[in-house]
Amino acid sequence: MEITIKTMRPKMLDWYESIIKRVNESKNIIVDQNSDVYPSIAISKALISDYSSVIFQYMITEKSILSMIKTEILDNSSFYAVDYLENYFLDKGVTVSEFIQMVWMMRYALLLRFLDN
């Protein structure tokens, strides 16, 4: 990814490196740069991504997704194999922090439900 940014978007390199630094300092976020996404799809609890084929693969799991694209570029009249517009979107008022909080709260609620049984 870093090579791609260096060659295609060199002005964004500092921004990218600052994000990677923050992620590396975090205990619960992973930036997966492997070419095989399936192991990560299987073990992850949520996905934050731009418009990519990974989102469509991830949607089948019914796990939460925060899309980084603007909904205005989506064609509401297009047919999607899965309901892409049901994802969370940054431009629809869901911040990254709120999304992460929501994912943790859902995990906590599932744990409580499991413990009650």
C-alpha cells in the first residue's frame, strides 16, 4: 500500500504514515495488507473500507461495515447483489469513533445474551 501511495498519491504519504502509526499503537485495529482477505474476513468483527470488492465479500457475513465513500456517487437505481446502501457511511453522520463504539457495544450485548442463557 505504501508503494502505491508513494507513486500514485505522494501528497498523501504523510497522512497515510500518520494513520499507520496510530493503528500500530492501537491494540484493537489491524490494517491487513495481505493479498488473501478471507482469513481476515473470517476473524474480524467489522470492516472500515472504501468502495472495493472486499466490501461485497464482507457484506455476505452480515457484519458491520463503515464505508468511506460518499453516498452521492452511488447509483440508487443500480442493482447490487447485496444491499450496499444498508452499510454505515461517513457522510451520513457516522464517525469512525462512533462506528468502533457501536461494534464494541454489539459484541458486549451478544456476550450478555449468551451469559443469560
